[in-house]
Amino acid sequence: MGVKIRLARHGAKKRPFYRIVVADSEAPRDGKFLEKVGTYNPALDPAAVELEAERIQYWIDKGAIPTATVRNLLRKEGFYTKTA
């Protein structure tokens, strides 16, 4: 049982909006989570991403693993270059 940093889908049908959350890996996609650490809105041009870098780094240090999609978003926002 691990902790993951992943997307939780919200918004209307065909108008997605995502929260970047820290959740238990066994919790449902849109279910219970430990903390909200950002948002991702792909409907805007360009897509809007807001991150709480300090909290994301805290959870990664504690052993949370970002999913592939979240890892790509973090990389695009320069998260890994700031902390490395």
C-alpha cells in the first residue's frame, strides 16, 4: 500500500478539470485523498497548471510516487530542474 501523486477528474462532461492530489494507491480515482497539491486545466490554451512545489517536494521526500502523467506535468513546469 503506497502513496501516489495523481490526477482526480472533476468538471462537466467533455469539459475536464483535474486536481493534482496525494492519495493512497488503493483509493478510487475521484475518492478520498490526503492532500490537494495543485490543479490542471487542459481546456485552456495553453493548458493551465498550478502547483504547490513545497508540498509536492515534501510528499516525494516521504516516498510518494507521481504517476506518469503527473511526472510529465511536473517536468513541463520545470519542477525537477528547480529541485535538482
